[in-house]
Amino acid sequence: MRYSDFWELMDDVFGSSYARTLATDQVLGVLADRTAVQALADGVEPRTVWRALCDAMEVPEHRRWGSDQPRSGRRR
């Protein structure tokens, strides 16, 4: 997953305004008590951050890859 995919999914699943707040404010224990933004900045793979965030926010599996899944060309 590329960084652009991560942010596209954030906007799609959580909404563009809430996605930014969630990424900067939600501390995730599984990411060593970092936010998504901090973990990405520290080099954690976007896919790992995405999964951790989805787990923490209890996003159902069928919603984790966005509303228009499956997208051709999307790396999973």
C-alpha cells in the first residue's frame, strides 16, 4: 500500500475532516503508543498503520478497503 492509498482510504472510510483528526489524535497501543501520523513518519508501513487503525476503530472487514472495492490496481 502506498501513502496515497492510505490517505485515500482514510477519506473514504472516515470522511475527509474526521480522517485527519483521527490520524493525528488517536493513539494506538499496537503502534507503540503512536498516532497514525507519527507511525507513518517513523517509517511504519502504511498497510500496518491502516490495519491497526481499522482494528482500533472496529471498522468492519467489508468497509476496510473503501466503498468502491475492489479497486483495480490497488495494492493490498
